[in-house]
Amino acid sequence: MGVFVYQAMNSSASNVQGTIVADSPREARDQLRAQGLLVEAVVPQVEVAKRRYRMRDRPGRHAAQVSLAVRDLATLLATGIGLVDALDTLCAQYKGRFHSSLLSLRERVASGNSLSDAMAEEPGVYDELTVQMVRVGENAGTLDTVLDRLADFRERYLLFKDRITTALMYPAIVISLAIGVSIFLMTVVLPMLLENLVESGRPLPWPTRVLKWMSETAISHGWWIVIALGVVAMVVVALLRTAPGKRLWHRALFALPILGPLARKQEIARAAIVISTLMRNGIVFVDAVEIAGRVTGNVLLRDALDTMRASVQSGRDIGEALQATGAFPPMVVQIFVVGQQTGQLEEMLDRLASGYERQVASATARLSAALEPILIVCLAIFVGFILFATILPILEAGNVL
């Protein structure tokens, strides 16, 4: 006997989900048909659990779908539809692994759990901010309003990330093309050209000898080079997943001359808007800072926020506690101080986040624009060296004749 999760449609054309005990998927379908249901899917419960586990391995993968689902759920609840019925509608709207997550969410809510508790069981899909804001909305009885604000935040953050990704797309394409062209020239074109030069018996000039060595190395040891690079990449990724490795990488990133300030501003902007969003929804400052620390992806900033929160809890002024961490620019400290004094901390943090987001997006676009000609020149120099090293022995042979 096994437990199966099913999705079906009843006689009134409403979507229904649930679990059923049967010996096989076929028997489960037969039982559901006997109940007058039109079966759409029957999946072993263990398979649903495996899918959720795979989602936890890659947190953030469904960020765009979660944002859309949160917005849709807010709209459905605002029309007066019950939570379980709204989740039924979402389950019918989305497919794939995210559908499995929504199905599990619906099952937990239907069995008596709150939506926030159900989301907390899917940490790879719903982050800490989402869970806490939903919990606030449930406690205040304004879940639809809070979900709308949460959707605004998530869409704003995704738009910010999309701008950065778009700005870096062209340099990434140019680098990929350069690598592809280099491999093609080294392994296909150059061997044919160099073969005739070697057969002539004349001594080759040093640029041609260097080119010949590069081509022979790429052909004879190319796979070993690829394997070695792959092993190095896996080792680096494994190290970055450890706490010391992640801390070392974030410290090095913040120390870079151009990218460091941009990375710091990006993380501060995210923390600021998280704190502002949470405080607008009734969460006190120290709790909002704690959640922001858990949401941020930078270990150094997380440590600074935790230190600042502990200092504020012990009675220290917010500005002094923030300045003592040494992780925030003076302007950020001053904004916190002024916001605390005027009672407009949420508005001040919103302005800070908006300003930093514009600065990061603008600087990234300028950096991308500056990289484009540099990459093209580097590619032209490499191709020019290949042409020079290939033509040089031919010219020398002509001079001898």
C-alpha cells in the first residue's frame, strides 16, 4: 500500500486535490473515478517529497513564479474567495515543480495549518521575508493587503536583478564567442596552416613556435585541460558553500576597487527595503533587522546587522550601533539616525534603497559599456597575433628567395 497525491475535477468543474491510499497509481485512479472525479494527475507522495527536496537544493529558482503567485493570491483573496479555493486556482494555473510546491501548500492549509506555517515547510521556495510577512497579514486579518505589498517588493527586487543581468549580458556573450573562436582556430584552422610551414623545413620565428605549441597543447591535452578546469570549478563552488569560504569571498568582493562598492550598495539596498517593508507591516525594528540579516546573501553584512541588532536590544542608539559595525557608509548611518529622530524611518529607508538601486544599475550599465570595446580589442589582438604568427614565416621565406 502507498500514499498518492492526486489532482482531479469534480462534477461541478472545481479542482480538488488530496491524498489517497492504494496499491498502485492505477488503483488510485480507479478509486477516484468511482467517487465521480475526473482524474488529472496521480503522483506518489514520496515523489512529491523528492521534488520539494530538489527545490530546496536550489533556493530562489522559482522566484519569478512565486512573485506572480503571490500577486494572484492577493487578487483572489481580495475578491472574497476562500484561501483553499484560491490555492486550488493557483494549482491549476502553474505546472512543473512549482505546481508540486503549491499542491503541498494547499494540502497543509486544508489540513488546518496556517499559510505562513505551510510556506515555512518549503524554505527553498518561500524565503524568510515571505513567511514573516504572510504571518503578519494572518495575525492582522489583512492577508490580501500584505500579499499585495509583498508582491510589490518581490517585483521591485526582481526588476533590479534583471537590470543588472541585462547590463552584463553583452560582455558575457562576447567572452563566450571569443572562447569559441579561439578553440576553433586552435584546433581546426591552425593545424592545417602550420603543417605546410613545418614541412618547408625552414626554422620558424618565435611567434609561430608559440602558436604551434598552443595549438598542439589544445589538441593533445584539450580534454585534460577541460577536466582540470571543471575540477577546479567544483572545488571552488564547494568551498564557497562553506561558511569560511563564503566569508572569504564576500570580504574579497567588498575589497575590489570597482565591484566592491557596487556589491555593498546592492546588499545595503536590499536590506533597507526589507526592513522598511517589514516595519510598514507592523514588525518592530529589531525583528525586522533580524529577518533582513537572514534574507541578505552577504555574510559580512549579515554579521553587521546581527551585531547592530544586539547593540540596539541592549539599549544602544541605532546610529551608534550601526556606526560601530564599520560595515555601513556614513550616509547610511545618518539616514538611520534622521529616520529614527523624525519617526519616518520606513520612508527614509525606501529613499535610500531607491537611490542605491539607481546608482548600482547606472554604474553596472556604464561598466558594461566600458567592457564592450575592451573585450573587442582583446579579441582583435588575439586574432591579429594568430594572423601575424602565420604570415610571418611566409614573408621571411619570400625575403630569402
